[in-house]
Amino acid sequence: MKEREARRRFWSALIARYEGSGKSRKEFAAEAGVGLAIFQYWLYRVRREREAAAERKAIAAEVRLVPVTVTARPTVPARLEIRVAGVQLRVPVGTDAGYIAQLACALRDGRRC
């Protein structure tokens, strides 16, 4: 792991020197004593990582936390749903069963039960 970090630091520093040099890639790589292909690989890699870090930073700057207050949700009384003759009835739980039966009968038959 230390070797990997040392390699990254080396190439990052070399890329930073190149970007301030004003020289071509080929010229700079030759003067630094590194192959052009490996230099270009690290150049693109370091730049991609820089861009990704900048993008993550920009996204993080857009995220804002807002205060939220959580309150107890009002309780909804329990209901019983009954469908009779195409009509949906919603009655509170505990409603007199006899009343519901008469209402259902009247809806179904269209007369008084």
C-alpha cells in the first residue's frame, strides 16, 4: 500500500510540473526520463481523478439539509367497507350490525326490510 501511495504522489507531482512547464508531452517525458506511453497514462488518470473529485465536491455543495419536524400522525378511525348493489359503504367499526344489515338489505332490494 505504501508503494502505491508513493507511486501516486510521484506521478501527481510530475504531472503538476508538466502542466506548469509549457512543454509538449513528448519533450517533458524525455527530460523527466519516463516513457511517453506511461506518462500519458498517468496524465489522463490524474486528470480524470481530479475532474471526478471536483464533480463530487460540486454535488456535495448542492446538497442542503433542512430542518424537519416529525409530528404524530392523526389517527384515522378504523372503518369497515361493504359493497352492496354497486354501492360502497364505509361505516365505523363498532356500528350496530343490525343497522348495517337493514341498510344493506334496503340497498340490495330497493325496499324497506
